[in-house]
Amino acid sequence: MANLNIIEFPDPRLRKIATPVEAFDADLGRLIDAMFETMYSAQGIGLAATQVDVHKQLLLLDVSETRDQPHVYINPRIIESEGSETCEEGCLSVPGIYAEVSRAEKIRISARDPDGNLFEEALDGMHAVCFQHEMDHLKGKLFIDYLSPLKRRMVRKKLEKQRRQEIQNATGPRM
């Protein structure tokens, strides 16, 4: 299956709130496979369905260095959290931008697997941070929303400049 298109800030589709997955079928399996392919080819460690314009409560993670520990979370919920840690985050939907964000240090989550089975899991470290980041996507929130309004404006201007440069590079010089 081909890579999916990752939508980028400030696209308003990133602000849509995801709805629960109801059908645990072959179509869901194909979407999960396509999302993993997209995430891995983009060098990401997490991807929410919202980022590929599918507004369902589905997120994927693989924070392993060897990229061989994929995790699928469907209709996920954070049921407990404790502590706080700040780390630098980036996002496939906000390319080239990184910022310090505070998140819960440890979380306990519940979710469904691709077959619809409910499970709970305790997460910490990068796994917990990434899960919270992707959960935000399902709620229409981006990591840059944690920044001050001034920093968000700077991010928007930087991305606009990057896109203009990409277009200019693609079309060549104008005479």
C-alpha cells in the first residue's frame, strides 16, 4: 500500500476531533498498515489517524531504536497520570519545528487492539510522551498549542517561509 499524505499545520483538518473506531475489520487493518508505512518512511515515532486525514481514534507508536516494536492503540484513553517531565518534541505535521513541552511522566492507558480487544498498559519515558502527543492529535490539538502566542506566530512564519522556499526550489528561478 502506498504512503499516505501527512497533512501539515496550519491545515484546519488537523483541528478535527476524532470519533471512535467502530468497525474492527480488514479496512482498519489496511489503514494501520498504510499508517505504519507512512510513519516509518517519514522517520516518525508516532502517527495519529488525524494526521493522514482519517478522523478516527487510532494512533501508532514505535519509539524503539531498531524500529521493530510497533504499537497500535484504538479508541485510546489515559486513565491515570503522574509526575511531569519536559522534553523537546517535534511533529510530522509541523516539520522542522521543535519545542519543549511538559507532559505526564507516567501514564496508564486503556485502548483496543486491531481485533477490538480491550487492554490496559502502563507507559513511561518516551513511550508515554509520544502517546500523549498523539492523543492530542485525536483531540484536534498540536504540540505548538502549548507554546506562547508569540512563539506560535513565529512557527507559522517559519513554516510559510519553508513552503515558499520549497515551491521556489521546485519551480526554479523566475525570469
